[in-house]
Amino acid sequence: MAHTGTDSPVALVVEEDEAARDLATVLIEEADLDVIACSSAEDALAVLERGDVTVAMVVADTHLSGKMDGAALARTVEDRWPDVRLVVTSEAREERSAGLPPHAVYMRKPWLPLELLRQAERATLTARAA
């Protein structure tokens, strides 16, 4: 887990696959968001609960090891931090209906880089308007 230490809005990328996590990080940084990369939902929640960063976006894969998967993380974020943009990714076809919050954006893997960049830009604009 890394953070650049600025006051910029932050995106959390929660992905076990290092290559997918690195690609998402590079793309999201293009939208002027700092990125904190996490390999588990528990790490992401720890960042959200710290309160010293402004999290504008959470990108989470549904399949995460640990006590909480990506869908549960998305529901928790929706309940506790409703202003955070949620992007949920998965390789499975049925995930869209598998208990995701209604406001979550679902992107099936392999997702299109441009679509992730668009979501990050929307999160940046929303965070700056707040």
C-alpha cells in the first residue's frame, strides 16, 4: 500500500492481481487522482477509516481473498461513504446481480482502459466540486 502524501483526492485500487492493479493505477493517475493500491478489502477499509485522505473513488475486483470480497466492500463503502464513486470489476458474467450496490459501476474484465479513465475523471470532478 502506497500513498504520495499530497492533499489530492485519492482512488483506492483493490485488486489481488499485480498487473491489473498496476495498470489501473497508471490510468487513474492520469485523471489527477493519487492512488493507494491495496490487495485486500480490509486494507482498503483501513485507508477509508483513517480520515486523513479524501477518497474519491474505489475500484475493486469482486474476487478478493480475506474475510471480505469486493462486492461486500462495495456495499460497505456505499453505506458508510456514499459520496465515493464505486467501480466493481469481475471476470464472471453473473456478478452484476450478485448483491452490488445500485450506484456501483460494473466493468467486466478485461475492462477497457478508456472506460476506467472516464470513471476516474468523473470521480476527480466530483471530489473537486465538493
